[in-house]
Amino acid sequence: MSLAKKGIVDRIQAFLDTRIGFTETILRPVPSHAMNPFSWLGAIAVLAFFAQGLTGILMLFYYIPTTSEAYSSTIHVIRSVPMGSVIETFHLYMAYAMIIIVFLHLMRNYFTSVQKRPREAMWVVGFVMGTIVLFQAFTGYLLPWTVLAKSATDVGIGFLGVLPPQLYIFVKYLIAGVGTNSQELYRFFVFHVVVLPFTLLLLIVLKLYMFEIHGATDPASGAKPGDAKPVKWFPDVLLYMLMISGVFVAAVVVASALFPLQLPPEYSANAPAVVVQPDWYFLWQYQLLKFQVFAGPGEPLALAVITMGALLMFFLPFFDRKKERNPMNRPVYTTLGVIIIAELVVLTIWGYMTPGQTIPNMEAVGVVGGVALVVAALLWLTFKLRQKMTGPVTVEAVKGRMRFLRTPFTHRGPTLVFLAILAVASVSMATVVGQATTPQPDIASLLLGLAVLFGSLYALLRLMRRLVMDYQAMVTSS
Amino acid sequence: MKTDSRGAIMVLLVVFMAVVSAALWVFDPVSQQAQFGELLGAELVAFSMLTYIYTRDGPQDVKEVWMLSGGLALAFLIGLALL
């Protein structure tokens, strides 16, 4: 018997129920299949938002948003304020964690198709919230007034130049004032601590309201939730959330203590020039803009590509209308999703390793195309395996189907596919890795690429096994 | 877990949290921020373990791998803070 069913929690519940009808009015029960961390990524992001609010308020006691004192007040917080270094670093790392969690939340919802009717509005609102989180990070990056932040922010503002002239003047005035450094800093400060957080808060309330209307989705596999009793919000879901939150916050606190923020030099008109590089969450865009084809006059084209991609994701629920939600039965969308993740990861790492370098067109096509090809080929193999599972699915049958992937060189077809993937992936990986040390990929880079590839293949095999097992469970239950 | 030792472990965790809370007052929050953060992390991990045990339906539902991971995390964090 659960210890949660008796004792102090029950007494607290009874007390609150008598006074304010606590369990009657509070959030709806949750289906038991949703009691896993991946179903609570949105809630963890909200927790991160409030943690950011709390640490942000603590820093507001000391931070002065002027060009002459922004840097020194930040240094003062780090060096002299009790727990200042941990709080400042926690604020930064929690922002990073929030971006990762929001991205995972987005992609998890994408793969399980929760954006379909009747939850289209939740997807749209969530997408806007994700964009605001990125702008939050962008505006916050400038506030310590470091030379790196100032240079990167000015480059970011410069991209507005692709807008129509009147719109450009208006938007630039809105976010950066009349062009003086002090106005730019102060407006970023206002956006960071007032405009964006309060907008985000309103959208959180709106999304929570919509969630309460629609509730959690059924499993994407199509398995029926069955007769499992819904889990009550109080105390079960609340305690579950507290448990996850404890681990999550502990991880960020410990990271903040072990790796405290080292502030780059202060920005000034006489500061030595630096290689402009954005914070990691914008590195993939930065890398795209470094492609030769997008350099100079091609810049609007790159921004148009990025904007189109974002708009496609934004309007996804309005053109992806089929009822099927199982990712294994949606090969096109699943493949596109995995390609998006792979490209973002590769572009981010590549961007970090090649600061300030222009990427030749052939190299760009090779890496971006190679990554897409490898992912598509690996997923094609996965879906082929899935198609073969139409008969009775037993563990022996699954093992039989998996065997040809475990020993690919005993079958001609899979061997050729395997070798083709191997070649493309090796060249792609070697190109990326080789950029770090030498202009041309060397044998060490190639070997490293192979190691990464084999690691990925092994991980994929494990994933496939899990997917097949899930499918087996689904067939058995239906 | 074969026997129901959840109550005893929970008491241990509560005592651990109380001791760490008291120890937090010993550290200087300006010059010993790293130790402060590590102990705070240990508090949160202990709290999560406490909640985990509390919400299990029976002793058989308490996964030893989670308890071991939590215990190792606590030992690691306390070790870091004291070194």
C-alpha cells in the first residue's frame, strides 16, 4: 500500500477540501499512461520559467541597466553577493535547460502528433511560447554588456535589414531605440524583464486552460488506455512533479556550483575586435548564414529559408490532417522530424567548430545532404522492418528480422545499403570533424566519423528493438 | 526490496536533509558558493528520493537502481562539498 494514501497528506487534503474544495476545483486527473517524464516536459519548462523569474528578481536587486554599470554590477553579483555566482550561473544554465526542454517538448509533440484536432490551438500557442523563450534568451544575452554579447546582438539586429524599409525602421526603433548603446541596452532590459516574461506568463495560463479542456492525449501507438484509474492531481501528480522537479533543479544547481559563469571582457568602443559568434542555441542559424551561397547578397535567402521552416512548423496542424498518430505509421513526418533534429545538432556543432569561416557550397551540400541521406536511409530500413511485421509478431519473429541487421554482410541487399550509408556518413562526419583541426579531413577524423557512425547504428538498433516491442505490445493489447 | 524498509529509509533521508540544512549555515555564502550549491543539490536529490519512496504502492515497487543512483549522487555531492 502506498504511503501516500494515509497520514499527513490525507489530513492536509481534508483540511483544504473542507475550507476551499481543493480537490474539486484543482487541475483534472491524469491518465496513468501519462505518468512519465516525457509527458511532463511542458510542466518542467513552466517550472524553469518560474525558477528564472525567481533568480531574475534576485539579480534585479543588484543589476543596473546602464552601459557604464551593467558589467560592473554583474561582476559585483558574481563576486560579492552571497550566493551571487551560483544564482547568476543558475539563471544562465536554467535558460539553457529551458531551451532544451522546450525543444524536446516540441519534438515529442511533433512525433506523437498531439497537435491534431482538437489541439491545433495548443500547438500554435506553444510554438509562439517557444519563440518567446528564444527571444528571452537573445535579450538576456546582451544584459551583462560583454564584448561577445554586444557584437553578436548587433549582428542579430543587422539581420532585420532584410525587412521592407519602413518595417525595418519601426522594428529596429522598437527593440533598439534610436541607435545609441544605452537605449539598446535599456530596451533589451525592458523586453527581458517585463514584456516577454509577462507575455509568456499569459500564454502559460492560456495553454494550461486549453490543457484542462482537452486533457492528456491517448497513447500515440493507438493502444487504448484501458480501465486504469486516472491519477488524481492531489497528491499523486503533485508529488510526482515535485520528484521530477527536485532532480531537475538539483542537476542545474550542481552544474552552476561546479562550472560557474566566467564573464567575457566588458564591451567598450575601444574593445579589441572579436570573432562574432552567437550563443549555442542560435549556432545552427549562424552556420547556415556562413554557407557561401547565403553570404552577402544571399543573406535574405537564408533568412527566408529559416522563416519558411518556422512557418511550416507553425501551421503543421492545419495541413497534417490525417488521424494517424503512431510515428511508425507516419514515415514521411517521422523521417522529416529526425532529419530536423540531426541537422540542428550537426549545424550547431559545426558552427561551434568553425567560427568566422565561410563554408564552401560543395562542403555545405555534402554535410547537410549527407546527414539527411543517412537519416533517411536508416529510417527507411526501420520502416521496412516495421512493414515486415504484418504477420503474427512474436519475439522469435522479431529476432529473426533483426538478425540481418546484426550481420549485414551475409545478405547482399542490406550490405550494399549499409556500405552506402557508411560511405556517406563517414565523409560527412569526417568533413565536420576535420574542420576543427585541418582544412582537409584526415585519417583520424575519418576514424572518428566511423566510430560515431557505429555508435549511432548501435543506438538505432536498440531503438528499433524497442519500437518493435512496443508494436508487439500494442497488437497484443488490441 | 523484499522487506518494507521504506519507513526507515525515509526517516534516514529526513535526518540527512536536516543535517545538510544545518550544515548550510556553516559555509560562507560568498567564498564557499560551490560547496553551498553542492549541498543544496544534495538536499534536492534527497527530497526527490523521499518523494519517490513515499509514492510507491509497495516495497516491491521501489526500484533498487533508482535508490542506488540517488545514494551515489548524494555521496558524490557530499564528497565534493567536503573536499
